[in-house]
Amino acid sequence: MPASEESYAYSWGVRDTDDGGNSWSLAAYVRSLHDAIMVFWVSNHAYRQGRWNLEDRASDLTLGIMNRTRSAAA
């Protein structure tokens, strides 16, 4: 990450941010204590200009994965 204020640590991009994303990758982690489900997903491509943007859809995608996991566990 030349010319960046970010650091790289064992495959994790590390920086202070309000939303957990940056211009090139995105990760989401959600844990439900009620039913012991944990979802973690990461993409090395957060958006494609004019086509799609995972930052805009991250919440819906994460909840969708969690709901599919619940259905599979039932």
C-alpha cells in the first residue's frame, strides 16, 4: 500500500475508520449470542465503479448470510 496511511499486518489491513471499509477491500463480522451464530466475510474488492458497491450492501449481505445459516442449522 504505497503512499497510504494504512498498515498491513498478517493479511489484515489496519487503520482507524468509522465504517470498517476502505477503497479496495471490505470485511464484516457479526455474532449472535442468542443462537450462537457467527458470520465473517471479506472481499478484496469493495466496489466496481458504476456496477456494484459492497459497502452499500454489506448490512443486507451479512444479515442474509446469517439468516441462511440459521435456516441450515434448523
